[in-house]
Amino acid sequence: MLEYSARFIKPVIVPEGEDVDLTVSSSITDISDGKISLTLSATSAGVKVLGMAKAVIRQ
């Protein structure tokens, strides 16, 4: 991973001794110069928990 940025818009509270599901997905927005740009989405219990999440990885 070369770059990563996101805004935490909703905290994910994990009660002691319990599990919480977190679903993360991505979409490719650009491929150039050996780099892949992604937009990311993260939800917990159907609620969006990250905003403006982006990453750049090596191809």
C-alpha cells in the first residue's frame, strides 16, 4: 500500500467478549504508472463507518 486515507464517520463499538462484523469492499478508480487507485467502503451492521476512504497500491 502506497497511500491510504479515510474519515471515521461512525465508531464501531465492540463489547468485551463479543465479535462485530465489518464488511470492507473496494472499487478500482484508476490504473496508471504501475499504481492502482481504489475507493473503499466499510460497513458494520449495515451502517457506513468510513467516509472518503481511498487507497493507492502497487500494480
